[in-house]
Amino acid sequence: MNPYSNLPPHQFWRRSVENVERHAFNPVVSPKFSLSETDKVATAGSCFAQHISRKLGEIGFNYFVPEHGNELAEDERKARNYGVFSARFGNIYTVRQLIQLFDEAFGDGARPDLSWQRRDGRFVDPYRPNIEPEGFLSLDDVSEARHVHLRYVREMFTQADVFIFTLGLTESWCHKDSGAVFPLAPGVVAGEFSEEFYGFINFNVSEVTNDLHLFLDRLKEVNPSIKVLLTVSPVPLIATYEPKHVLVSTTYSKSVLRVAAEDASRQFSWVDYFPSYEIITGSYNFGMYYCEDAREVNPLGVSHAMRTFVNSYISKDIDETGNKNMASRIDGNGPSVFGKKTTDIICDEEQINQVSV
């Protein structure tokens, strides 16, 4: 006898990884809660989070989108980024950015009312710089649009049954006087960079963990019945401002985020971690879930992650027929998608490539 003698199969590599067919690999062991088709599921986070939100709608879950823009023509709605997430906040890459949005929505934020001007004279909201492709005509238009947007953010946080947040980055840019953070550095899309006003920050483990705990505490105060599902984006950094190789910075960033997510799932009974990161990056799949750029996740990887999600988190009250229908919708893309790139994912980070040499 030894301490490992009676452990279940999932705790051994040979039994749960080596001897399992790749498509059947499922690292979810004991989900804390289940979701029904009527639960209002809200999403936010990095670029990868859009795969999750899109699949939720496709497979029949109640994807909760308060800021929907349904009064607009479909082409305009899509062009203006409605429905990408539950509200039009664009990519939320860091936990600091998330808690900043929450505090602002509930009137406790100290975010400066900034606007950045583009080369064509139009203005952008620096906290969601790509949300209006045509830009805003005036500073007042930026403020008014943000005021309207925050109403929907409050609705999302207070009425959602489940909030899924994908942690994406630790690197960020901030306003030095206020500490406010942005999804992009000033000067990339609009505005002008100045070391006097703006600075670079790379959050460490304690900062991300503390921010996440603080957000969860505040979220529970306004929505006592909510459940939270955390994921970590498997998409590498498109660039790093640290004087290091981008792969080294990626490893640091994802490691910090993974530790923070694990800590939160251990500390809060109503918070769970879904291992989409491990499904995509795990050595068991030999890199087959990435596109040719070795960065973006291809549809085959997304399908595996979402198939695992459904098998692990759907409510027991959904009958077997419902399960099969969902599975067929998830796996509509076969192995032929290997290497193909998903081109309609909205990613603020991509703007960095367009201005780099």
C-alpha cells in the first residue's frame, strides 16, 4: 500500500491522458454547478471568450445580451460590435480592467473621462477603442455613449445567472495619475503616447489574485445568486512590452492568470474553473488545435473545448435527445478545419501588428 494505490484514474497520466483518444480527452472532474437552457449566461474577457459566447448561442443556451442593438439593421449591428459580448465593452484583457468597469458601472469608479482622437479627427473611447469603427464626432458623443453603455453593464451584472470570464493578459497600459487601465496603449488606435501621462504595467500574481477576489466580492453583493465560471485564454500574446522574448512573456502571463483562477475557484464555492486552456495547449494534442500562426485557436480546438463544456456543465434536466442535438451542432466542423483561421473574431490586440514594423 502507498498513498497512490486507490486514487481514481483521472489522477494518473497514463490512464487519463496517454490511453485516452484525443477527441475524448476531458479534464473536467467535479463541476461545482450545472447550467440549464434557461439560465442567463453572460460573457466577458479576451478574444478567446468570443468563441465561448458564440458557441453558447449556437447550441441553444440563453446567451444573455442586454446591449443587443436589435433595433439596428443586422449589417450595422455587426459592424458596430453588438452581440460580441453581453455588452459592448470590447475585449477585457485584465482583471484590473474588469473591476474598473464594474466600479464605474455602479458609481464607485475613479476613471478619468478621457477621449483619444484619431488621425481622421474622430474620437474613440479609450476604454473600448474599437467599439465604433466610424469613431465619434465629439467628446460629448463619447461620454454620452459610455453613459448609455454602463446602464447595460449594470443590467448584465445584476441579472445574469452565470458570468463566464476569460482571463487574457497581465500586461496593460495605465493612466499614471488615476491608475485607470486600457486594453491598448495610447497611440495604437488613437491618441498620443506620452511617458508623462501613461505607463506600462505587468501585473504579478498577488495583484491579479487580489483584484479577482475584490471583483468577486463586489459582484456577489449586487447579485447574491450568481455563479461564475473562469477560463484562461490559450491565445499567446501578440506582442510584449517587456524586454523579453514574446514566448517567455506569454508563459509568465498565462501562469499568473492560471494561478489566480485556481485560487479563486478554491476560495469561493460558487466559482469554478473550466480548463479550456488545458484542452487547447495540452501536449496530448500535439499542437493540432492551433492555426498555422501557432497562435490562434482553430475551429477543431474550439469544438473540443465546447463539447467538453456541454458534457460537463449542462443540466441533468436536458434529455438525451437535447444532448445529442447540442453535440451535433458543436461538432459540425470536422478535422478538415485543421490549420484554418477564424477571421471574424474581434481582437483589439491585432491593432498592435498593424502599427509595428
